Amino acid sequence: MDALETAFAEFLREYPAFADTRAIDALRQAEYGRLDARGCVYLDYTGGGLYGDSQLAAHMALLRDNVFGNPHSFNPTSWAATEQVERARAAVLEFFNAPPDEYEVIFTANASGALKIVGESYPFDAGCQYVLTFDNHNSVNGIREFSRGHRAQITYIPLALPDLRVDEAGLLERLALPCPGKHKLFAYPAQSNFSGVQHPLTWIARAQAWGWDVLLDAAAYVPTNRLDLSLWKPDFVPLSFYKMFGYPTGVGCLIARRAALGKLHRPWFAGGTITVASVQGDTHYLAEGAPAFEDGTVNYLALPAVEIGLRHLTNIGMDAIHTRVMCLTGWLLAQLTALHHSNGAPVVRIYGPVDTELRGGTVTMNFYDPQGRFFDHQLIEAEAGALNISVRTGCFCNPGGGETALGISRPELAACFRQAPQRLTFDDFRRCIDNKSTGAVRVSVGLVSNFADVARFVEFATRFVDRTALTM
């Protein structure tokens, strides 16, 4: 028995539930064989999911055997396309168990496009509140520019070290503050794409009871966790389908409660969003529901692949995916935190929880030498890449999580930004904050990850034991 087989046997003794997900190993061999054929260790599922061969085959067959036209008409090919779009819309509601009489599905280019709809259309005004946690994705942070433009109050809720969780009591105290007669929007990620922390879904109903509209960023959560919208009822849920099942890219959606959607006021109109528009009459009438927010023609040839992808996940089973990911994540965390230099100093520092309690399969870290000097994260990525191991580095469009984890302070940032009032590249920023790491290494497991993948990364990490950062 070789070292990998021995380690796998020990892993199974520690995580026996992993054996219940053997069907995914067969699926990987049948539909994702390109991974092992190319010797590829893919550990960037939070960046993007992977597609199975059957997804491509089903979608290509549908396109090959049918004729689809622009759905904004009533001819036979348009009706055929419209039927596929509506099937995809219904499949999304069914997958998330979202009551059709309560939720609408608006198709967008990605989660960022869904968030832009909320930001540009939400009724911000003076006295209005926008509250969000530090560890939001930049597309959620960007909504603050719309709110600032309408003189709304913006409040960030900080994270606490070392687990990078929110002080729940402080958050709820802030949400409970009265603000009569004003709109209030609260935004947070179900799972942080920086640390993997999963924030409580119970915050949704608590905030709504105090009059808040709740935006739940589910993009990093739903690829490996079940989100049941008949139990949890956020007002806005943005997501990207490629993060769930890899294909197609360029398609996301906003799942929105009909009552919340009625509060939004679009700042413009486009083709497909109106019932009537007039040049001479200088007026327009918006369509009702989802069509009012789907600018132009939706990606009608790609949308059938959404239904196919959701069916693919359903056939595998979200519970099996979740079990597999958490077993692998637990073992990976234990192995990385056990790595030490000869002088006892840790090789790896994990940013976020070091166990699997209320966290997902995203593990973010930096590597340090025996003297406590960090290894440049970009060089770590390059060295991993030379071994055909795909990881991601940087701050992952999550500056609040990164600043907290890496100990970058407000005064340091202010001094840096004063030096570059107009334009600042990331390389300039790295030089400005020159005594600290300005990024990290992120490993994420997902749909068809296996033990060999995480074992290969742990083997890679051992290369840095007793190695000095000065050599890189």
C-alpha cells in the first residue's frame, strides 16, 4: 500500500461519511475524466465550478435538433425559445424550493449583474439605511455608490478575529435601531468567498421583523449547500450558475420576492423591459415582474443549459455534495494546521475557522517561514501552477475580509490612498503596504473534488517546511 492509499484509509476512518459519496467518484471518472487525464488538481471551485460531459451533450443535442429565434415575438421559433426560457425560470424556482407566487427569477449575465439591478433600482434617499458586513464581495460593496449618490447612510459591520465572524449581538443591536418611514437594506453573504464562514440564515427573518429588506449573496453558498427559499425568505438572492455547475458562463439570476421587487424603480428602460414606449409622446410603460428587469434579449440559447445543470446537481444530490466537501475540508484544515517548522513556528496561517463548524469548503491562508516572514502569495500560485495545481490568490474581490485577516489598518489605507488620489494599480498598492501581505492563497473544494486533490495540495504545502521566504 503506497503513501496515498495509507493516508486515504486513515481519512476514511476519520470521516466515514465520505464513503457514502462514492457515486461522485464514478461520476468524476465518467464525466470529468479530463481532470485526471491531464493530471489537473483543480482547487478553485469558489472561483468557478466544473461541467460534466453529459451537460454539454444534452445542451448541444437540444440546439442541434431545434430552431430557436429571438423570444421577443410570436412566431414558432420565438415561441420555442420562450418555452425554453420559461422552463429554465421554473427550474430555478423548483431547485431552490421558492414558491412561484412569492418569488420571481430575473435572468442576468452573472451575480454582479443581479446586484446592479438592486443597487440602481432600490429607493435610496436621505435617511435611508444601507448596512452590510465587512466580508461582502465587491459587487455588494459597489451598491454603496448608488446609496451614497442618494445621501443614504452606509454602515459596515466589522469582523472579529481569528474566525472572521460577525459579532451577532452587535449586528442585531444595529438592525434594531428605529428608522421610521425610511427604506432599509441589509446585505450579507450566506458564505464568505474569502474565509468560507457561513453567516446565520436566521438573520433574514430577524432583520425583516425590524423593517429591513434583506439581500443574501448566495453565490459562494449554493454550489455545495442547499438553500430552501420556502424556509428562508430573503428579499433578493443573486447568484451565478457557472459557480454551481460550470456551464454555461455568462448567465446568472436575481431571485427576488415579488413584494420587494415592487419597491424597485428602474432608472432607465431598454428593449424587452417595456410594454409601450413612445418617441413623440416621450413616455414609456414598464412591463410587470421579471421582464421589466431583463434588459434587451436574454441569453436564450444558453438558458436551456441552466435547467440541464440544475438537473445534473439534483441527480447527484446536494446533500452528497455537501457531505463530500465538508469531509475533505475538515481533513485539509487539520493537515495544514499541523504543519510546523523545526523551530515550532506554523507553516500556514488559516484565515477563518480551522474546523468545519458553520463554514464551507473555501480555505484561505498564507505561508510563513520559520522567522515569520510571509511567502508572496503570487509566487505560491506560480509554484503550485508549475505542479498543475490550480489555486487562486489575491483578495478575491473581498477587500473587507482581506483587510481584517491581514491586519491592514484604516490609517495605513488612508496614507496609501492619499499618495494616489486618482489611480492606484494593485502593484502600487502592494508597494504601498510593503511590510504586510496584501493578499492570500485560497483553496476551495467542490462538486467532484476527491481525496487525491487535497492530498496533493498538502504535499505541496510541505515543501515550505524550514524554507526561508528570502529564497523566493
